[in-house]
Amino acid sequence: MPKQLTTQNATITTAAVEMKTLTVSGKQVTLAVFRQLIKEPLVADDGTLNGSPWGTVNYHPDKCEAETAHWHIVWQKGTELRRAYVNVAPKFDYIAPAGHYQPRSRWYTSTAANQYLTALVYMGLKAGDDPLLAPRPRRSYGHPDETDTYLAELELPAELSRAETFPVLATVAKAATDAADLSASYRAAQAVVDRGLSEYESTTSPDWRAKAIAQRQETAQHYRQKYDEAMAALRVLIERRGGFDAISDTYAAEIDAEEGRRQRHRDARATLAELPQLFIAV
């Protein structure tokens, strides 16, 4: 039968910290014994605790100063002791010493977010007033013209992300980037048609003027046809996923779940911050 685990009631008190002596079955745990404890995560990915935390241990302090703020924690799993290394701040809240977040650590990414952004691009293009059509980085290949939007990956605007405590980074499907680029190309070509001939062009021969107008109209019509085809393909993609409302609902539910998960991580660490420091003999 496994031995029951207990902590000794005796405490060592200093001006700054109260420590409890860590004992098992009446015997004090030494540093060597602590090192032999199985190392296992105390905080699960969903933010819940995998067992009962006992306290923190000042383990190899001379080597910890240069590392990210963390705790060495002794905790109980069933009838056995475990040790865990827990960062004081979850990775999505961690701020580097220079004041910058670790690369991509704070952003939330998922397939549902990608599908939601793709649907937003479609709805915006359909309405003709999509704020996501703001200038984007140029493609890294080929020779894009001035109308290239390249909506590959972006941080969702706060008013669209639905997340209150974290930013969302999403990638759109190629069908959406194709439609967005063709929309921009069509609008640019149509603007040339609407602008008409320049003052100088108006002084050219009637044949030249007629040819120039016809060519510009043909270019605009070409991009319009390609844009309509791209939008049809994008619509099929979205309908295959259940339509905009279904995509939006799935994404919203996922964001709510992530908000809860991140809050549980913060709450768990608030609990761990109140643990007593356990004294172990060298």
C-alpha cells in the first residue's frame, strides 16, 4: 500500500519569507531526493492543474538568475510526488526584457481563424467596401503590378477579431488572395476607363483615340471577368464550409474557449504565487 504523503507542521520564519520543511513519512527530503522526483508539467495546456501543489523549492538559484522568471514546484499526483518547472507568466503573456513579446507567442492562430478571415475577405469584396483591402506587403516573387494586395497573413482588426484579451493572426486561402488581387486590378483598370483621355491624348488622331479607349475597356472587362470567376470559386469554398454564418459561429465559439483557457492559466499562476517555500536539505 502506498505511503501517505504529509508535510511537517514545523516552519522556519525569516523577515521576508516563511518556509516549511518538506518531509515524507517523517523523513526530510534532501536535494538529491528532489532531483530524483519525476519531472512532469503541473499546469495542463487547458490551464487546469494536474495535481495538488505543495510549495516552491529554491532549486540551483545560482543557475536560475539568467533564465525566464519561473518556479520549481513540488506537487502531488495521486499518492506520488512530482516536480515541475513553471514559468511565472504564460508564454502568451511573456514580455522579453527589452519590452517586446516573444515572436508570435501572443497571437492566436487556428484553422477556424483562417476560415473566418477568408470569409471576411469574401463578404468585404462582395460588399465592395472591405477594410481588409488596405495596402499589404508585396509578393516576394514575380513582378506584381501596383494593384497587388497580397492578403496572405494579417492580424485581424480588433473590431473583427471578437477577442478581448489577445490578437488573432490568420492566413487566408489562395482563392481569397486571388479574388482580392483581381478586385484591385479591376478597380484600377476601370478607374483608367472612367478617367478618360488625358488632355494630350485628346489631341491625337481619332483612330488612335478610339483604339486607346477600346484597349482600356478591354483590359477592364478582362479583369472583371477574371474577378467574377475568382469570386465564384471563393463562394464555392465558403459554402463548402457551411456558409459565412456557420464559419463565424465556429470561430466565435473557439475564441470564447481560448479566452477561458488563457484566464485559467493566469488564475493557476496566481494560485501558485501564494505557495509556501519548501526547505530541503542539501
